[in-house]
Amino acid sequence: MDVPITHDLAADLAWPQEGVTRVPFRVFSDPGIYAEEQKRLFRGPIWNFLCLEVEILRPGDWRLATVGETPVVVTRDEHGAIHAMVNRCAHKGALVCLQERGNAKALTCVYHSWSYDLAGRLQSVAFRHGVRGKGGMPEDFDTARHRLEQLRVEVFCGLVFGTFSDATVPVETYLGDTMARMIRRNLGRPHRILGMHSQIIHNNWKLYAENVRDSYHATLLHTFYTTFKVNRLDMDGGMLLSEDGRHSISYAKRDTLQQSDEYRKVHSAQYGSALAAPEMLDTFTEFDDGVTHCIQTVFPTLVVQLTLNSLAVRFFTPRGVDKTELFWIYLGYRDDSEQQTRQRLMQSNLTGAAGLVSLEDGCINEFVQRGTRGSEDRNAFLEMGGRDVASSDGSRATETGIRGFWQGYRKLMGF
Amino acid sequence: MREAIEDLLCDYAETIDSGDLERWPGFFTEDGEYQIITRESHDAGLPIGILYCGSRGMMEDRVQALRTANIYEPHAYRHILGRPRLERQGEEFAVRSNFCVFRIAQDGDTVTFATGRYLDRIVHDGGVPRFRSRRAVLDSRRVDILLVLPL
């Protein structure tokens, strides 16, 4: 569908005067807004998650990623430095790297053999001086003036981030203290990938961004815990927000007895549940802060989870205005015992495309996408837990995390 | 033996496609394993896939969960199976076969939901052939929407 981009989307959209407690349904389906997000948001002063550092360990390793819809390649050069470039040849714009991951000394476009080093600098072009003295580039052609478009890169706790903007503050500043501390807690040790898959969800990417910040829906939509009488509702927990509101941590503490447990002691089925195989929820204690469930979001599209012993990074990437790919990368620590890896495997059943407490998210956002068709001029109502954007220590019956997302979104988009 | 194993594979698919999922765990030995994993992870020797059951009990929990707890739009599968290859290894048979699973939504929308290979270890369990392990290796890393019914 060909829809012209409105020049002043902000005026045209007219965000409701109630502010972040209302969201115009139109933002989930308007191709013009979607196109603007590619420029103002994904190429704006934010850090986009690109990949994990463990995916590109050796010199010459590369891995494809996307920033919004822009194809990106992340490399590690011969000196160990990490680079990220738009995966678009400086010549005709073809994709340069075709495989999802690989290892090479140089990146060469298959179309006309323009070849780049691992930092994206053009090294050579085919037939530069012509063939048998005829043809070739003009005399003043200079390889130094052509390169793959570069992103700035920062690595934090093994997470590789990239940004197009010179105005983006350093990653730790971007995250703020609370957020940085939790990422350091969960990913600050050497880790390795235990498995990965993705799922296509048929909704706008922002519906999933809301969904992972929505601590209100967790025990209502995902009824596995309650149906099987897994002790959960009486857990202490809360919702922590970064100072700017756009990143969040939803956390829970399983019980207070937990804290006195020996570090990493395996304790069997505390859950007085109705499960035939309660060993799925056997856990070992990893941290002495009592936090047993933690879903952390980093604006705009990254999630770090440690649910019981299931450690994972999720990220989602727009594939069109009403289509999103959600990736799940399951992790373990490099010094995990075989038994600990086994428990991470058992608890991987909780999340992912077939997750016992997450599979509903594969369809619920699509239900919103479908439900709001024809109602683009109406708004969502987000007043659970108040109308402000602030941490909610002690209660997860709140939509403060979602309001925080919209606060960050509106600022970037000028809405 | 080939006939008995082919019957097992057909019964398994028919049972899932007909929606009679309570019978699904019975195709496995008591300590039977079932896993759905992407080809990418399988080839890399990674332990975590998309779904894992380490016992019949875990399969029963899955069925109980999808009947009473999980929320999703009603749908059904249709399995198309390829001819299995059998290899006797001691008391068990290593069996490989291809599958294609269509997903039929309540509005009639029919899509190719999954293609891949079953890697099975089948034993005689009290005179009946059962899976000691069944691994569905998916050709694609992507699942459309969600996965709740076993493959």
C-alpha cells in the first residue's frame, strides 16, 4: 500500500492530551509512522542491540543483524576490535554478506567484487584499471573515499550495541545505574549460547515492546503458574524503571526462605504443585539477593531474562508494520556444571515460542493488532498503577513500564 | 519389525492430528525424551531447542497445560510422513524420517507450519514399540506465532 509520509506527523497524529496513559491505536498500523520510526528512532540517539560478543569471538568472525529494517553486519577484525556496518555495498547497494554468520579476511560484494576490510574500508574494486587498458574507473577514483556506512559500537557485558547517531551517550549512561547493575549481575560473567530460535509474531513491534513491560498481564494471561498451583502470587516483586522510564526491570522474589539457602544449593520442588513432573521447576540459587524472576527491557528492542535458572536474551526486530521477528537466545555460564545446564534446559520450557508462561505472547499482540483494525482513531487506556512514570517497588499490578516506553518513544518521534 | 515401527510412526501422527493428545505420552517409554529443536542448534550440538520433555510426566504436564492453562487460537495439524530409514543398534532401532506439518486454523487458513526430520530411538517396551527418544529437528529456526501442540 502506497501511503505518502506526512510531513508533520506530530501535528497530524495529535497525541491525546492525557499523555502516556493513552496510546493512539494508529501508531501500530500506520505505514507512515512506521517509516518515520526507521529514521527518527532506529537511526536516532539510541543503542540498538546487534548481537552477543560470544557470537563473534575469533578474528574475522562476522554476524548479520538488523537495526530497524536496515541490514547490518557486525565483525571482529584481526586486532580483536568489533565493528558494525550497514550491509550495503558502497557501489550499487547490494548486500555484501549473505550468510547469517561466517569468518573471512575481507568482505567482498558478489555483484562487482568490491572488497572491504573487516572495518568496512574499501580495499579494492574489480577492473579498476579496466581490462587490457580499456574501461576502468576514472583517474581520480579513490578507494579511501568509499566505505560501508559505519555504526558506532559499544560492548557491555557481552552485549554488542550499535548506534547511527553521534549524539548517543555511552551505553552505561544510556542504561543508568539500576539497569546497568542488573545486566552486570546477569551477564557480567563469561557465558555461552545453549540454543536459539525465533518466532514470527503478526503485530507491530511496539506491541511486543509494551508486552514485555507489562507486569499487569503476567499472571492473568499466563495462567500456567496459577493453574498448577505453583507458589507465585505471594511473591514479593516490583517494577523498576530507569530514570528516563524507557528501560525496565520486572522482578520477583520467590520467597524469603530462599535467601538463607546456601549459594547454588539445589533444592527440590519447593513448589507444592499439581505437576506430574515438578522436577522441571527444580532450581539452584544463583544470586544471594533473593530475586528469582527478572525480566529486564532495554529500549527499544532488547530483553534480558533470568526466570528461575533460565537465562536468555530476547530481541525483536520489525519485519513490516504488522510483522515482527522475536529471537530467543538461551545462555548458560561458562562454568556451569552439567547438572546446572540440565536445569537450564528443563526451565527453557517456560519461555520461547513454546514457553509454558510465554507462548500466549505469540498471539496476544496479534489479537490487539486485529482488534484495533478500523479503530485507528481510538486510544488504548493505561492507568493501572497510576498515571505516572515511576518505579513501582512492591507491586507489579501496574502499567508504569509501558507508560515509560511511550515517554521515551514520544520524545524521539516528536509526538 | 519395519511394519511395527511404521505403524508406530503413523499412529503417533494420527493421534496428534486427530487432537487425541492425552494418548501422546503413551507412545514413549516412561523415561522417554521428546525434543523439538532447530536444525541450526542441533547441528551445533547445542542442548536447548524449543520444547523439551525428559519423561512421560513432563509430556502429561504439557498436555494438561495446553488443555487448561495455555491460551491460543484453536488449530489442528496434518502430518505428512516420509518413509523411515531403520538401523538396528543393539536392542534399539535408530529411525530417521522426514515430516511436513500443515497447520489448519479455525478460519480455514492452512499453512506449512514445520518441515524437518524425526530422529528416533525406538525400543520394544513390554512387546510394544515405543520411543525412547524422539527429536523433531526443524529445518527453519522460525516458528510462526507459537508452538503448543507437539509435532
